[in-house]
Amino acid sequence: MEYRREFLKKSLWSALALWAAPLGLAAATRTDHVVKKGDTLSGIAKKYGTSVPALKATNGLKSDTIQVGEKLQLPPSAATGIHIVSKGETLSVIAGRYGTSVKALKRDNGLKSDLIRVGQKLQVPGGGSGGASGLLAPVIAATHRIRVDATRWRYIVCHHSAIEAGNAEVYGRAHKRRGMEHGLAYHFVIGNGKDSGDGEIEIGPRWEQQLRGGHVRNSRVNDTGIGICLVGNLENHRPTQRQRQAMNELLDFLRDGHTRRGVSVTVHKRVDKNHTVCPGRYFPYGDLDRFA
């Protein structure tokens, strides 16, 4: 009898797994995590083989603060890095769910078109963490929630803050005090580990609402240009390695269907000539050569 009960139990779980697979459910026993005393997002991410940005994007978290008893939804690919296509899903929907891009999904799965079929297994780039580093996950998730007019954006302009600390909130308040109508002049701010995470990409209201920039003197470039600011005074030192990585991943993401073809990727001093040294002598200008 004991053997028969064990056999029936195993059969039931096998049937459940077969039922779950076509629905894209990676594992019935690993859908969420209840926060315990001493838990941190980084510890939870490590436990489940995912990243902090992917956890925050999946749960809509604006900070790293979590509460005991809070239930966190795990990024769907935390268990296996595989997604099984469900009815009604598209590559765009799947990309947004995992914090990646359609281009990366197609590349990693050898797809020649956007056509996918129910039950098809797809390898999720970066295990669902938003790319190799996971730094892009919040940007990808936010961008999938808005309607981007790619034909509008003709420029991407890189800046430095010229001060060593600060974040999107701090700069937004300062810009508003100076009379900037929509606050933060940039569309994105990349932290250096002081007032935001090292390499953390903060998304400004101008990107979320698809508003013109306020980051250069040239009105035409403000109207059609995306501003990216690296926190720090790059006249005195190089950006951190994580900042540089985040900037390059963000540039590639924006050029991948979110800006005009042939978008000009440049820096502040090349737009407003003879008016500024921004983004400083130690900015990695060579990283932009691939866009020339």
C-alpha cells in the first residue's frame, strides 16, 4: 500500500507538471518568496538565481526596502531561464515580462522572425535578469508600459553631473528650483553608488511621459534628444565600471527600436560647442565610436 501511495503521488506531480508547462509556469512550488527577518533583495536574488533589478521590476519596487511578511513575485525565469510560450503571447510581451528585449530574445533563440507558437521553449537572455548585468531590467519594464514614438528621437546626449553625489530626485528638485518646467532635465540618471546604486539607471519623468529634454542649450536637440547623465565629476576621474556598463547597455537598448534609425549618439560639449566641458575629460568617449 505504501508503495502504491508513493507511486500515485509521483504520478500526480508528473501530471501537474505536464499541465503547467503549456501555460508557461516554470515551477508550481517556486512562484513567490515571503520576506523573513534579515532578508535583503540581494540575498533573495542570489538564492533564486536572479538579480535585484529583475526582482524590483517584477514587483514594481521603487527602492530596495522590503518588509517582513511581504510576498515577492519571483521573475518567471528564476528557476530555469526557460519560458514556455502560452496562448496569446508575443515576443514583445515575453520580453517585457523578463526585462529583456525582442532583439535579444530572437538572437538567443535563433529566430528569424517574430513568429512563435504555443508550447515553444525560449531561452531567456541573462536568465531573465534584464541582460547580462541586470542593470537594464527597470528600464525595459518601464518602457514596455509606455508608448515610445521612436521616430521622434534623433539624438542621445551623454552628460556628467559635475558633482560627486546626487540622484534623479535630488537633481529634479534642483532643476525645478531653477525654473525647469518638468523638473529633472535628463531622461535617465546613472548612479555612482553614493545616493543611488552603482550603475543603477534611474528613469526620469521625461522618459516615462515622452517629454522633450532640458539638458542642452540647443532647442532642436532638446526637442528630439534623450539626455543621459552619469553622476560624478568626470573632469577629475573616470566613471565607475558599473556606470560605464550601464551607459553602454542603455545606449544599445535605446537604439534597438526606441529611436530613429541612424540616431546621433553624442555628448553635451559637442552639441553646445564652446559653452561646456561636459561630460568631462575622463568620460569614455571611445565607447561612442561604434555609433559613428
